[in-house]
Amino acid sequence: MGNTVSCCVSPESSPKLPLRQPAERLEEFCTSTEVSDDNTVPYLQHISDRELPEELALESNPSDHARASTIFLCKSQTDVYAKCDFHHLKVSPGPLSKKYSSCSTIFIDDSTVSQPNLKSTIKCVTLAIYYHIKNRDSDRSLDIFDEKLHPLSREPVPDDYSYVDPEHKLIYRFVRTLFSAAQLTAECAIVTLVYLERLLTYAELDICPANWKRIILGAILLASKVWDDQAVWNVDYCQILKDITVEDMNEMERQFLELLQFNINVPASVYAKYYFDLRQLADDNNLKVLPFKQKLNAISRLCEDKYKDLSRAAMRRSLSADNLIGVRRSNAVLS
């Protein structure tokens, strides 16, 4: 309109803006919403100013925001896609190993978001940790989590302890031992994974062969105290891991909390996101979630039998009521 020149007319003439990192954009957003020092004009921050924009929320820490995708699921997708490409190119399709529900059969598992199955949840959580270690970007760590500097047992640490990635079975055995001895719940395992990913993003660390045991131990220690009503004390873990001292446990817990910036809150939406992403991880890796089969025909026949029994009992009651009414009428006539 008129003499106005739009950027859409000549895109070459439009200025090029430098790309900003999410951290810079988040810092700019926080500084733009600060309260002014001018005391003459009262300032009341609107609730919309306190909320992060949608694009920044998606780029933020997934352990804080429910809409951001979990880190372990992103790291596992690379291996899943590689397996799919390999089977697609070199292996002919065979019979389906996964069982699906049908019109006559339904497959149900005993794991729900409110009461997850303990064994299946630990398998999924340890598999997520395994993908964290396997597909890590670097080996950034701290001395408090180094197993060479702070060993968990008196056995000598092998020289290649920081190079050889642990297998999934080894991680599962370590976590399963702690959960069995401390009698922890499946919900605590999910919160453990939330704290672990929050630590990696807040402190900019990597879980690697040199520190995976102590990072998991610190996350379990914190999750058990936050989630369970009857928390396990640090001295109790010293009875499980015989060669670790209480002072070492206390120092690791203190530094873990400081690295988390004392943010131990886990919203229900974040917990649910991690639960369903763990189920997706189990589905992608063909992990069994303990399904049990129910025949719909058998259920319908059982319902029909119960209905017949109830109808027969109701018929008997109605017949007995009719007989009682007839007796009363005959007695009234005779009287």
C-alpha cells in the first residue's frame, strides 16, 4: 500500500538476525520480566508474564516441563531406527512376535500409571540409563561421582573402568539389588530417572562408565526420601553397600542437591510423561511388560452364567413371594 516497502517483496534486503541459543533466549525472557526499580509507579506482574513461552518451554529441561520430550527416548531412537533399517534391508519379515488384542482375546498388563509393575519399571529405567551411557556426547563428570576416587567396594577398580560401557544386565542387577534391599516402590524408580536427567541437564554432566553407579545411587537416595513416606536413611545404604561410609553418602547427597539447585519437585504431568515414555521404550525394544491374556468369549460365558444364576434366584424369590401371598389370602377367606 502506497510507498511502503515490505520485506516480503524483496527478501534479500531484509536484515539477517543472529541465531540465539535457548539459554540466551531464556535469560532474555527472565530479564525482560523483572520488576522495575521505579517506586513511583506500582508494578504488578501479570500471570502470563511469569509463564514461559511455548517455544521456550519445549526447549527447556524435560524433567521440569511436561511438553518437552525426554532425553532417554531421544537417545534410544537412534538405535531403534538402526535396527529397523537393518531388519528391513537384510532380514525377511517373519511371524510377528508381538501379540495384539483381537475380537476374541485381549492382552492386559498389570502396570498402570498409578501402580506400575516394579520389575518391568526397573527394567525400563535401567534400559533408559543404558542408552544414556551408550549414546553420550562426552565424558563430563565430577570427582564426587568418580568411582575410582570414591569406590563403592574394597575390590580394586579395573584400569579400563572409564572406557568399557556396562551392559544392560549389569545396570539392572545393581538397581534391582538396591530396590530389593531397601524395599523401594516402582514409582521411586521413575522419580529416580527424573532426578538423573535433571542432574545431567542442570550440571551439564554425562553419565559414563566412570560415574554411573554413584550417580544412580545418589538419584535413588534422593528419590526414596522425597517419594516414600518411610524413607531409607543413609546408614541403611551403608549396610547394603558394606564398604561405603556414611560421610561419603552425606557428601554425595549434599552435592547432588546443590547440582539440582534444590529443585526436587516432580509434577504429576512430568511423572506421567516419563511413565508413558518408558512404556514406549519397552515397546521399541520388545521388552515384555508381563501381559496376561483374557478370552472375551470365556468372560462373556462367565457373565452369562452369573446372569442365569441371578435370574434363577430372582425367579425363586418371586415364586416364594407369590406362594406367601396366596397362603395369606386363603387364611383371610377362611377367617
